[in-house]
Amino acid sequence: MKIIIWELPEKEIAYLKKNCAAQFETGEICIIGPENANEIYVELNSGKLAPAEVIVVSENGDILAESVEAGMITIAYLLPTENRTFPQIDIMVEGFEEVDYDFFEKIYQRHHNLPWTILETERLVVRELALSDMDALFELYSYEGMTD
């Protein structure tokens, strides 16, 4: 997963840099603009980076529309006072003060229909149900007395 920040206010970028410092260091999150956008296109065109593995965060409707068309995950930044629509995006965010890397992982998982992990301990993982769980659930509820 690669997160691309394109055209966000500096204040919002500062929040992301604070909340996701480790991912900025590793390059998992990067800020691009017209001067370095070609690097991402090269990675995409060479197959080194799959569009479905990219999350684009922007306030620019044209960039978001192109990203959706290319099969990327999209997060639109919307000022709380604005009333714009962004067709086909995954989610709209009004600020990044509380956004951390876990938030991006959850958007990625939701986009790809992967169940969220709700709780994890040494011995137990509680997660959302998935379609792949249905056979086991049918078997579990087939025993006498389970649906009484």
C-alpha cells in the first residue's frame, strides 16, 4: 500500500506528518505535485506499483476523478464550510488531526472488502465476518438446538 498526498493544505499535511511519521520516513506515504508526479506514473506504468494498492488523498476533484478511473483508492479533503461532491470516492475527510496510519489501513481494507480486525490478543482475534465465513457459520448453526 502506498499513500499519495496531492494538493492538501500545509496544516493538514503537518497533521499527517505528525501522526504517520514512520510511514513518511519509509516512503510509504509521500507528497507529490506536478514536479514529481512522473515518478509515480513510472512506477504504475512499469507494474512496480498496482493502482489498487495506491491511496490518493487530495482536495482536487480532477486528480480524484483520474485516480478513481485508474482504479485507485481515493480520500477527498473537504473544508467543513464547503459543500462539494466527489463522485465515486471512497471517503471524504474534513481534517487530518486524528487521522493515523490505522485509518488508512481501514480505508484500504474496506475498499477491497477485507474484514476489519476489531480486537487482537495473544490468543484471540475478533474481526468482522466475511463471505468466506459463511460455510462455517452454516455448519455451526446446523446443529440441533442452535436456532431455538
